[in-house]
Amino acid sequence: MAWNEPGGGGNKDPWSGRGGNQGPPDLDEVVRKLQDKLGGLFGGKKPGSDGSSSGGGGGGGVFSVPPGNFSKKTVGVILGVLFVAWLASGIYIIEPAERGVVLRFGAYAYTTEPGPHWHIPYPIESVIEVNVDALESLNHKASMLTKDENIVDVELTVQSKIGSPDLYLFQDQDPKKSLRDATETEVRTTIGGSKLDFILTEGRSAIADTIMERVQSLMDRYKTGLTVTSVNMQPAKPPEQVKEAFDDAIKAREDKERLENKAEAYANEIVPQARGEAARIVADAKAYRDKVIAESEGETSRFSAILTEYQKAPAVTRERLYLETMEQVLGESNKVLLDVEDGNSLMYLPLDQIIKQGSGSAGQPSAVGSSPRLSQDAAAPSPQRQISRERGSR
């Protein structure tokens, strides 16, 4: 019958066999019995009633150390080793892509950066390693109602990562579900506030940026600890019933943009030319103005000088002005001067040839005088002059 069963033998304990009415066994006695058993295993003799131990064959036993000394040293060493091992269990290393969240009695204490660290071992403190560089993708696809009451199919992907490990672990029960709900809400709000034409054409990038900002704002308000890194929106598709009409609208928009670009290129080419021509005309006008003003000022000065001289000698001034005027008039015209002794004679002069010869000689009007041929003709009497003289003599 076992020692702990009711009935016979129930008054003995498993250590000393003493009655159950005695107190708990002494620690020294337990250690001594353990020493005796170990001594028996190594060939020693069981100790006598006086607690001494002797080896077989009259020699000393293997464990001949007094029980008291053995128990104190052994227990101290064991406890020291266990304590050192317990302290060493608090050493941990955080990877570069991770952050360590330290809990003290189950409550958040602090966050550690990458590298080796130490914390008070379990059960006082514990560490949860959180990967903050891993990206999580959330795909969302649904049919939305636009501002102009059209239905459009929208598909986008939201990428996020853990920005604050402590908030991610303890503030929100399910951060991923919160992100999914916030994405759906903001997509409906943004698409519902935009027109279908804007969504299908140039508004895709702007809508994606707006959704990203609004979702991040909700994540910060809910304290989920998530950071939205990007929102990639696929090209929206119109309903199948009006797809052909929208394709025509997109083609017309492309033609419009092409014509606008062509017109802008032409404007960029012609405007600088027009500006240069305008600048040239303005410069010529300014030069002409300066020239006219200078000539006018010169004429004014000349007239003032002539007036002064006229007041001093009117007759001489009038004669000089007359001569200067005649010199100017005669100098700018073609003329032939004849110096003939008898003015009654009739001569034939090739005036047209003389004028052509004079104009083509040096490109300047001929001066007052006569050509050598004309001088010879004038010096020698011509047949016509002789005929005239003969008629006169008769």
C-alpha cells in the first residue's frame, strides 16, 4: 500500500519513514541521505548512526565531506548558476528591419532600436519583435457611383507598413481591418465627389493621392500604427452600355489636345518673329524721329543765323540766297550750255545722246560745261552755219 493512501502505513512520509505526526523533514537530513545514496553508487559504505561515512575496506568514502558543508556550498553554487543563467536569458538582438517592444508585467514599457539589448528576464519583462519594413498590400475592387450619377468600376491597391509598433500592438484590435474599412470609405467618398469624365481621363493620379492622404488621416486618428506608403489605382472602366461613347469622347479629347499642341507650337514660332519685327519697327521709328528732330533743329539754327545776317545786310543776304538756290537747282538737273559767237545760227544738237552719256559716265549729274565734241562743233563752222551764211550773202 502506498504511503499516501488511507489505512496502514499512512503515517509514514516518503523521506524518513517517520510518522505523519512529525514535522517536515530537515534539509540537512535530506542532503545526507542523498549523499549516502551517491556514496553507495560509487562503492562507499553507508554511514553509521553517528552520521559519519567510511569507505569500503576500511578506507575513507568517496563523499567524506561533512553534510553541512556540502549542502551550503552546493546550494549556493546551484543558486548562483541559476541566477546567472536567468540574467543571461534577458539578452536579445533586434534585426535592422525590426523593432523590439518591451513589456513589463504585460504592459507596454518602451521600444528598442536594432542592435543587442538586455531586459529584465521573464516573468518580469518580455520582448515582442515587430517587422517595420515589411509591406502589406490591400486590394480593393468595387463599382462606385460618380458625382454625375454614372457607375464606374474602380480597382486599386493600398500598400502599408508598421510605423509605430506599440500602437500597432496595443491600440487597435485589428489594424488591417481598420485599414480595409477606411480604404473603402475614402474610395466611395472620393469617387462620389468626382465626375466620370475626370475619373476616366486625367484624374487618376489626383484621385489616388487624395485617397492616400485621407486614409492616412484616418489611420492616425484611429491610432492603428500603420503608415500608408502608396496607393496604385488602375485605369477606371466605364459601364459596358456606354463604353463606345466614352471611347469616342476620349478620342475627341486626344484630337483636341493634339490641335492645341500644334497651335501652341505655331504660336511659339510666330510670336518671337512678330516681337522682333515690332521691335525693329519701333527702333526705326525712333531713329527717324531723332533724325527729323536733328534736321529741324539744324534748319532752325541755320534760319536763325541767316536772319541775323539779313538784319545786318539785307541786299547782300538776298543775293547770296539767290545764288545758292540757283546753284542747287542747276546742280541737280541735266543741262547743255552753248557758247556760240553768232547767236542767229541754227544748230542741230543730239541732246538725248549727250544726256545719256552724261548720266552714264560717273552716275552723277553732269556739271556746267560742254564735251570736247561739242566744243569742236562749236569752234568749227558746221555745214548748216555755212548754208545760213551763204543765204545771207545772197
